[in-house]
Amino acid sequence: MDSDQGCLQRAVENSCPGDELKAVKDFLHKTSMIKLESLKRSSHFQRVLKHRVINSELFTIYRTKNFINKTKENKKLYVSFVMKKKIGNAVKRNRIKRKLKFIVHKLLKIKSIINLNYTYIIFGKEKVYKEKHDFLLENMKKSFKSMDGIKL
């Protein structure tokens, strides 16, 4: 749990009676737990890859309207991280995917950066391996913000 939410939760526990405490805990749990769900089917990948959105020196992001599970209380972000086999060995590719996944988790905590109504595929590039997290975070934040202006 994020340290800010932990402090908020402890403060609420000390000042709220039973029913209010349960409501606040439910709210904190719902707002902090957005699950990353990977695409499974080839047809899903093909459908998303028809919409090329953002291409940078670090990654390429494809996006389309969410077509997998259209429920009102969907707390899942459908995103897949993909690497070409030309990029290093498996260890290097997996590290790049972990870095990108960590950055997406951080961006999910910032409200209105990543739209949950879309499905994403992020292709990592070799340059991500050597870059620092702060630089990658800022670059990805700019990319997701610039996507809001693009119509599908």
C-alpha cells in the first residue's frame, strides 16, 4: 500500500466509528487496486494493432477502445508489454518489460493519466534498458497525455 494511503487509513481508523470505517476502507481499496490484465488471444492483439498511436524512441503504444469486458465497475487495465526477440536475451527483454510495467503502475496512481476505457499494447525498445526510471516516467506520462488529443 502506498505510504500516503497508509497514513490516511491510520488516521481514519482512529477517528471513525465502525460503519464509516468500513466504507472508507472499501473506498481506499477500490481506488488503489487497479489490476493490469494482459491480452491473451491473437485476435485481441490484431484488433489493437490496427490503431497505431504513439511512437517514441523508447516505446510504441497502440490503443483502441476497450472491447474485452464492458462492465460498469471494471477495475482492470488491459495492457500487454511486448518485446522483439532481436533485443538482447530474455533477461534483458524481461527487465525492460518490468521497467515499463512499474511505470504504468505509477501512472495509474496519478488520476486521469491512463484511461481505463482503452486497451493498450506497449512495445518496448532497447533504449529503455539503459534509461533511468524518472526519465522513462516523464516520457510515458507525456505520451499518455498526448493520446487524449488523438481520435480513434
